[in-house]
Amino acid sequence: NATVSVLNCNAVFPGMGMGCRMTGLALLLLYGAAGAAQLPVPEQLHLAFTNKTDEMLVQWAVEQGEDYPQAVVRYRVAGTKDWAEAPSEVTLPGPGSYQNYRTTLRKLQLNAKYDYAVGWHGEEASFVQSHFTALDRRDTSHAPRMAFFADLGWTDDQVRPFLEEESAAGALDAIVMFGDFVYQDGGVGKKNHENAWMRDVSRFAGNGSVPIMVSPGNADFTHDTDRGPGFYRYSTQFAMPGWETTDSLWHSFDIGPAHIVGINTELIEWGVPLPEKLDEMKAWLHDDLKAAAANRANVPWIFVHYHRPSYSTGNTDDIPYKKFEPLMYKYGVDVVFAGHVHNQEYTLPVFNKTVMSGPDPARPYHNARAPTYVISGNPGNDEETNYFARGFDPWTAWRAYHYGYSVVTVTNETSMKIEFVSTQLGGQVTTAFELSKDVSCNFGDFCTHQPQAPPPSRPAPRSILAGAAVMKARNQRNAGNEAVPALQVKALQNFYKATQGEGWKNNANWMNGADPCSADAPWYGVTCIAVTERTMLHLATSYGITAVQIPSNNLRGTIPDEFGLALADTIQLIDISQNFLTGALPMTLLQGLPKLHTLYVEPATDEAAYRLTGTLPDDLGLATGLPNLRFLGLNRNALTGAIPGSLGALSCHETGATADMKKFPDYPTLGGEVACNVWLEGNNFTGAIPIELCNATYLELFFLDNPLTCPKGSPPCIDVLYKHWPEGCRNNCTPCP
């Protein structure tokens, strides 16, 4: 017997309890027949919908080899005895040293649960088994619950254990990803990391039990020496509806009352020389959306996902806005999902940069008169989080830096909900909004404004019930078995009062007398989970508040000095950015917090009144300051003084990696380094950029729009991948002393 272990979740993410044990699966592979042990074990199992609701496409991969037996999929309705067998229809050379197989299972019994197994014909011991439900996607009474996100890397991925938990519980009907996968093609001396990434994807999709639907991004395009430009790895590892003619570069499918379209932004611009594919996609997109608009009486919701965003305060590209927005409005698309920028954001209903909310000002998403645009682009990758370049635009509804993913629930024909899940809060929902309508559509050239009858009362489907159970289990897991120290509770209460908590957008359970991390009524944006960043396991040593994450929540007022002091023993993450805070940035948030790895305090607006004042302490990066700091986001404030040279003492280098980090399966996160982000743009810092920064490694150093000078002497070769520096400091680099 041989056991292939899947990620031991508890080892790298302590505190997940039963949810972790459910997802720390092991596939037991029995090698009984002579010679079977020599055959490669099928892996990377994943599913996809096809153009027919009674079909399911099964995909998997093995190490390349010759003279393998016929690859097959066996399947049967769960609980029955006899297996049907379907041969692999396609064999493709995969990335690295792998080859990929595809088989379409046809004429399935709708809404039946199936067991299936992939392996080699005649080799009984070679099969790896999974399961799926043949959902009747034409049933518009079904309320699908799906995960949506983009930009998932192989390293520094934060969402994996949470998606594993959801999939294992049966809480997801599909996982939708919109581009930029792996992030490490052929890099940093690794071999076959595209396949390692695909193993992770298979695992968080329930080991091949939840369909995965995708569209490509810029990181999925390659210039192959032999084959020329194309999306080869992407098109090999994923097969979408119509893949035989489209290479999976665009597709659509129906699920319950929603029509979901995936397209390829990279064909529009950015030097992708595939004009014939672009023409095909344009013609197909018009036809598909026109047909969907005509079918709104039956399928009233239309979603589109693509990689580069049309609306983003963290991205300056306007090509998607110019090329795609007219089509989204013309055909009445309800929601457009994108990534590319590694953060989270959503808009008010908007067209041509004009807010077009519904007629009731208190309900902007009810009978909206334009699409809503959602960015869910920060599940974690080795490029880390992207900053917001400016304050809120008029159409900005909410934005945040947190790691996580979105959950889309199409409740019925007249209502749907989008939730943003934060991994740093232990999988809690940080914000949510609902769209609703009384007619099939409210805008677009083909909109008939046909009244939509109120849906009848229906029992909640399995996925929604399972999703609620998962969220309840997370609250229980985050609560722990102790009470939050009274000093910390008092500090949170004072913070609430000082920042006008009664006027927050969301103040759920604050000031209710219960423990902030209680299982039944946790305070919004607060957690006591042991680990808020999966590569910083060593910080979890005592119980108490580990994260306060309440961005874009209409906080107004000053930050009390005692806020940081009271949390010092346990706090790992503070994100109070995108709010309307005033006064000075307390020194108690910049010193004496030995476990703090993330501090985001940026204003929601560029107005002077909401730019915090103050200085950075000389010991910021030392043991008496924030010695474990990895993310410092203080852009667009009014801070003055010098940038402290002690930032060069941060553990942003190989020797700064803890033993726990090195045990983490994805380590190293950046070419062998533990990299840091320091964002100080748009302040009033003066003096020279400190030459001591040579002593650390950074992913991003953003110092633009400060009256700074170059380091004294020659500009040093500070080890940074992305930098925004004064013009004269960018080139003519000499080695650090």
C-alpha cells in the first residue's frame, strides 16, 4: 500500500479544527496488480460544465510516458453497483513533464450524485476516485452558490484551506476564476510548478468534485519558441464549453437563474498577436449576449467575468473601460467581475463614469440602471497586494486590501448577493451587498422591462445550507476557548466611540456586551484566530485580538492612543484604511507591537482634512518598534520627517525567515526571500532615502510624491522588485556598501 498525502492543513494553519481535518485528505492508492505500481498515478482531477446540462467534463494529468494503457473514467450513480466506462477522448502535452486527459461524461441523470474514478483500463489498482452532482442547470428555481476570484498564485496563496473547507462541505456549486494563474512559470529553479499549482486547485475544488470555470489573464499568455504566441498552458489545463474551437479563451454557461460569460481581455490589446481569435470572440460575444438578453424572462441574471478591470481605483488602464463597457451596458449585464489588481473593490451601478443607481437612493442596487463592477483579485500570490492609487472615485462603493475571495449567491430570479470573505479574519465576511429587481432588466438596448413575478417560497438548496454551516463553524473556530482580555475589550469600545461607531456602515455586534470573538455574535471586523497570514505562523503565541480589519466603513474621528497599547500582546493585523480619520497617527501603532505584520492606515479621499499627520519613529523596524512588519500602507497621508533607516532591519531577507516559514509548503515566497511592502507615497517625508535599506529585501518600495533625495553618496542597489522613487534615484545604481 502507498499513501499520497494531501496538504496537512493543521500543520500550516493551526486552529481550523474539524474543517481542517476534513480538507487534509489523503488519497489511498492500492497497488495490487503486478505492474500497476509502475503506472503514474492520475492527479490534478478537476471538472467543468459543458454546453449541455446532462454532461460533465472530467480532466486530469499524469507524468509523461509511453505505452500507457487506455485512460478511462468510470462512473456510476452513487449507491448503485455497476460502473459505466468512458475512454479518454483527448490527450494533450501538458506543462512541464506532464500530459493531460479529457473525458466528457454524457447523458447523466440530472440532480443525481455520481461517483467517478480515473485510471487505466484493465489496471484495477490504478484508479483515483471522486464524486460530483449532475446539477440540472436549466432549473431556474435552483439558487447556486459560487466562489469568484482571480490572480491565484502557487506561492503565498492564502485562500486554499478556506476553499477546501467550503468544497468538502458541499457549499459551492462552482468555482469561477478569471485569469493570472500560477505566477511562476519556469521561475526560481522550480520544476513543474504549474502542475503543483493545479494539484492545489484540484484539492480546493473538493479533489475534483466542484466544477471550475475560468477565463485567462495576462500571466497566462506565453511566447512559445516552437509554437509561437498563445495561451498553451491555460488551454491545456482547462477546457471550457466549446473548447474544441475556442481553446477555452471564451465561453458561457447557464446555472439556475444566471447566465455567466467568460471572455479574454488579452485579445483586445497588450500585444497579443492573435487577430483571428479576437474577431471570433467579438462576433461570439455579441451573439451570446444578445441571445442572453432575449432569454431574460427565463434566465434574468447576466454576469460577465474577464481579467483586466474596467473600473478600479488601483489601476489606470482604460482599455477595458473603452472596449467592454459599451457592450456590458448595451446587453444589460448585471455584474462584471475582474481581477488583475490584487485587491478587493466594488462600484455603485455605473455607466460612462456616471453613477446610475436605482430610483430609491437608499437602495442603489435595487432596479439598478447600469452594471455593477466587482474586483476580487487578492487570493494571494507572490506579487502580493496592489495599492490604491487615489482616493474614492464617485462610483466607488467599497474597497479593501484583504486577502480572500468572493461568494456569489443567486438567491432567485429577483435577488442575488455578493459577499467578500477575508482569510485574515478566519474566513469571515467583511462586506456584502445585494442586487434586486422587479423587472427582468432595467437598462440596455434589448431590455423589455418585463415585470418579474415574485418567486415562490422555496427550500434553501444544499449549497446555501452548507455555506451557512461553514460560516458558523468558522465563527466557532475563531472564538477559541478563552475570553478576550478586558483591557482589549475596553480599547475596542473606546475606539468605537472615538470614530463615531454609530455611523459606521457596519457595526454588527459592537457594544453588545458580548465577547468580541464570541462564536454566536462576533464583532464585525474583529477576530482572535491564531494565524492571520499563513507564512507568519510563529506570531501566534497567546490568546486575544489578532486582527482588526474594518476598511471602507465610514470611520470618522481620531485614533485613540491606547488602541495600540492594549492590543500589543496579540495584534497581528490592523487595517483601518479607506476611511475618514483625522488628527495624528498615534505612535502607539508604530512602536511596541512585536507581532504586527500588517498596518494599513490610508484615507478614503485625497482631501487634506483626512490625511493623518505625524512622523515615523527611528526604531520602526527594530525590536522596540514593529520587528515583524511585512506590509506598511500609509500612502496619501501628511506624514513628515525622515524615513527611518531601521526599516533596513526588518526580517525581509532569507536569514529573517523563521523555521515555521521554511516549513511552509510554498516557501520561498519570492525567489528565496521573505519580501516586504513599504508604501509611503504622497506624504511629506524629507531628507535622503536611507542607505540602510540595503540590508533587507523588498517587493515594493513606494516613495513617490515626497520631497526626498537620493541616498547619501551613490544610489545603492536596494533589493526591490517594484519601486516608485524620485526620478533621479531610479537609475545609475551602484552596489550597496
